[in-house]
Amino acid sequence: MRKQPADRIQTSVLKQKDSLEWTNVLGVRISAVNLKSATGFIQKGIEEGRREYVCVRDAHGVVRCQDDPELRSIHNRAFLVTPDGMPLVWALKHAGHLESDRVYGPDLMLSVFEAGTSKGIRHFLYGATPETLQHLQARLLAKFPEAEIAGSYAPPFHKLSPQEEVDIADLLNRSGADIIWVGLSSPKQELWMARMRDRLDASMLIGVGAAFDFHAGLKRQAPRFIQRSGFEWAFRLLCEPRRLWRRYALVVPTFISLTAFQRLGLRKFPIEDEVFGSSAPKATAVKV
């Protein structure tokens, strides 16, 4: 992908006809996609035998990337970084990507499952707990009876040892999965996908976080009108005030102020593609 001037938020339109467009939001490359196009890019990538990972990103994750160059680099080398929050959708539309829309992790999971049933796409569920995975698999198969779920695994909560990573990679590869859905907390899932990408045969690793709990029926989602309003953070705060109040007390004002600085040209946020020289894939795309 050709590098763009990194100090403007409208850094997204590429000349290559087959390239995915994106916008620089605080130094993070946010893909100009909607649910349909993101699903199509993922399907096309699988058909072409690509080996990539997908980050589903909200404003909290973008703010977290400001003080974590490794995490920022992981996002900027992803196949897609989908706009999971409305502030990112508004940034894309402000940059001229009028067809961009929210690609919410739980919605993306259902969309890809539905699209993959006719193509024989094999899914693996990685993350959460054995109980959550049991509920999740049952509910997914009830909704998509023809879906192929190649397996599931609840990893230990401690940091994986080198041997555990080898064993897990072997388990995932033996499953023959095309997609590994990663339901860990952020940024744990992004770090895991980048670290494991070269060891895994699956075409796509997709980090969807709490989607496992939502689809397993263990956690309540915000009503759709709240999701579209940009105030989903307030709904989540009301549901889990003790856990989330510190996060949102920092994230909301920080995101608003930093994006204002970027748009006014008061601060530059360059795209750093290869901060760590990782062998993880660069941000590239395919034509759908």
C-alpha cells in the first residue's frame, strides 16, 4: 500500500483501483468499510488464500494506541481495522467516505457466518470460558444450522508459555479452520493475533472481544438506537459503572480533544507502518 501524507485526517484515497481506502484517525489506519464490504473483503481474502488478521476498533482502542506504539503498529499492519464505534464512522464520513458505516464486532461475526454457510467456510472459536463457548456454539448453530464450526478452545488466563503457544498453534492448525474468531479482551486479542499470525494456517484471525458473551446470551447489548447514537459508552457505563467509569472518564475527553487537534492541524499523527519490523502483514486489501 502506498504511503499517504500522515498529517491530514483525509489521508485515505489511494490511486490503486484494487486497494482498500482508509482514514488516519490519530495515527491509526481505520478502514473505509461498512458491514457488507467488510464481509466481502474477508470472504475474498479467504478465497485467495491470504493469511491476515482483522482488528475491530472503537474510540477507546484508538486512544489506547496513543501511548502504545506496539499496539498502534499492530493495527496499522492489519488487513482491516473496522470502525466499531460511531465516532470512527463520523471521522470516515468527514473524510469523504460517505458509504462507510459501523462494523460492530457482533454484527460482523453474524454477517461472516451467514455469508460463509454456502461456501463451506470453517470457523474456530478461541477465547472466553468453556461454558461461554458451549453456549456460543449452540446458539450459532441454532441460527446457522449449516455453519461449520471446526472447534473451540478456552485458553488459560495466565500468559502463555512458549510450549503452550506451540501446542495451541498445533490444535488450531489441525482443525482446518479458515477463520479463527478471537474472543479475548482488548488489547490482549490484538497482541495475540499479531504474535501468532505466522504460526497459524487459518486465512483470517478476527478479534471480536465481547461478541462471544453477547452471542452466548451472557451479556446484554445496547439497543440499536443507542448503538447508532454514539452514546453506547454511556449504556455500558450504566451497566458496569465500577469497572468502566475510569476508562470513559479518560477516553471520551481525550478522543474529542485529540481529534479536534488533528482536524485543526495543531498536532500531527503520522502512520507508522512498521515500528517493530514485525513479519505480520502490512495493511493491504483486495478488490471485491
